[in-house]
Amino acid sequence: MTEFIEIEITCPDAASAEAVARACVGARLAACANIRPGLRSLYRWQGTVQDDAEVGLTLKTRAALFDAVCAEVVRLHPYEVPAIVALPMVAVAPSFADWLRAETQP
């Protein structure tokens, strides 16, 4: 298993993305967050294809914290079923890895 992951989350607006980001970084569940406005998402929801503007949120953290991050996202996120997807960091600069370890819960 990879030690570090990036967690990708889509949010309906910048305010909800910032709320999740601040909570996760503040609780040391993630070392940092990147908020990317301007996403366009097409998806099927309750039998209908939706086409919505969304905001992307990336959290950088330890793989061992995925479940805790998921719980926090579900608690704060306005969607009934938020998209929460983890991607492994297959290579990380040693100094960045040290920083990730120092800034997240052990």
C-alpha cells in the first residue's frame, strides 16, 4: 500500500470546498488542500443526466487517514453522496514526504 494519497472531492461551490478543506487541514487529517473552481461535471443522478458547475478539492494526506477524511467529508458536505476518490502518490520527493508526515496525524 502507498503511504500517501491525494483525495479528490467535488463540491457544489467554493464555500463548501473551503469548509471541508479547512476542517481537514485544521484537524491534521490532510497536510494541504487545493481548491479548483471552474469544473463542469456531467453525471447521472436519480435517473437524469445532470450538467453542473462544481469546484474540485484535492487533499494530500496519508493513506492511513482515508477513512477519517471520508467521515469528515460526509459530515460537512452538502451532497447526499459526495464523490470521494483516493489516488496513490506513486513517487514523492523526500522533503515533501517528510512534510506530509509532520503535518498529518500519525
